[in-house]
Amino acid sequence: MTADPTPELFPGFEQRIVDVGDGIDIAATIGGSGPPLLLLHGHPQTRVIWHKVVPRLAERFTVVAADLRGYGDSSKPPGDGDHGNYSKRVMALDQLALMRMLGFEQFDVLAHDRGGRVAHRLAVDHPQAVGRLILLDLAPTLAMYEQTSETFARSYWHWFFLIQPAPLPERLIEADPAAYVRDVLGRRSAGLAPFDPRALAEYQRCLALPGAAHAMCEDYRAAATIDLEHERADREAGRKLTMPTRVLWGEEGVVHRCFRPLDEWRRVGIQVDGQALPCGHYIAEEAPDLLLDHVFGFLQHPPA
């Protein structure tokens, strides 16, 4: 098993494991100064996805890059009967508790993929906590399931594989977790070229940890069940994102090809703008400079 390369990828940053309650520990990389900014990663990755942008972000923000429940070095509890403990509502509460324990009652959020789904729920359920929101390469979960096409199903095959009843997908992933990571990342538009070998090794290390494959499956099982219930309830009640929200997506990716992400986010938010970027799914690793331009332009704060 390879060693954890996180300190090497985030030199000078603090690595912490924070008890957020209910027996859940959240792993986080913390550093910088200025307004707080929470960074949330996607599948099948960890907080290491931000290593190309964190040094510059830390010049203007207090950066908190966290591993989601079930991923990286955060806790991986067994799923419950209705997958509720991997609902985005519960996963969002982990991150809210983390930020509060670090002393931040309000903060901005930059989130990719699965982390974007957690950020969406966090911002809807706790609008007072989220100042501004940036979401990377996703449409709302309910919209993506309701508009699933053959093209989408073939491209996002893992959505339908990971939700199969336990232990089938867990057993297949655990047979070779490194290959799963390599194949999922490598079959996107840019292949494996954007990934620092140390980051790739970290994704592989973490998926091989005990309980990681099951936790990842539970995240997706929740997305296909209880999370849809929550999003339908939002729609019926007219609950929307109220804070300024920017959505960015890769014009070479599946989300761009199969959906209209800006239109979909405007259906669930009242202050939404955004655009496609000339890259694929993994924006923070494929186009870090373009991403930083958007972050600095959008997350503008008055002088202290």
C-alpha cells in the first residue's frame, strides 16, 4: 500500500481529522487566510483534486478542503436500510459541522461532481451558512435521472452499476480498486494525462481502504432513492438556491453533451450564471488556471 501523499501535495497546509459528531470523522486540509472557502470533491476521488489550485486560493481565502463521508480518510459507516446515512442531507450536515467546529458560521463553497450534490443540499437546507456557491460539471440529480438517455447511461454507466444491491458492486470494485479508479478516470475525454501520479495514487489508496467501496456505492444508492425524494420535495415546495451561484462545466464532457446545465440550475436557483469551459469533467485538474479566474472573479469580498 502506498503512503498518503496528501502532505506532499499540500505543502505547508494543516492536515486534520475532525470529529463532527455521531461517530463521524471528516478529514480536511486547512490553510491560508481570509474569508472561509469549503472545497468538496467528487467520485472516485478525494480532497487531493484541489492540489493545483489550493496554493493560490490560500492567498485570498482560508481554504478547507474536506473528504466527503465515505471517501478519502473520512469515516465510512455501513449504509442503513434506506441509505439515509449517505443522503446528501446527512453528508451536508457533516460539512456544516466541520466548518462550525473550525469557527465558520458562513462560508463560500466550491464543489465538484458528488461534492456538488452535497453542496446543493447544504445550500438549500442551510442557506444562512452559504454565502456564494460554485458548482463544477453537474446538473441537479433529479434532472439527470429524469432526463436519462441511452447516451447518458452508456457514458455514466457507473451511476447504474454502483446502485445495484450490495454486495455485487462492492465485490467487483474490491477485486481491483486501483483498476476501477484508473478506468473511470482514464475513460473520460482527457484520459489520465491531467492527473499528477501522486494524486492518482492517493485516489487508488483511498478506494482500497476498508469500507470505501461500500461507502461509495451507498452514496450513489442514496442519490437514486432518498436524495430524489428530497429534491422532489424541494420542487413541490418551491425551495430554491437563494445565494449567488455559478455553474461551470466542461464542453468536452458528458454533462455538456447530454444536458443543459445552466438551464437546469436556473430551475432550482434564483441567482445563477455560468458557462462551459474548454476541458472535460475534471476541471480543477484539467483547467486549474481557468477555474481560478472564475473563483477570484465570482467570490469577491469587500476589504476587511
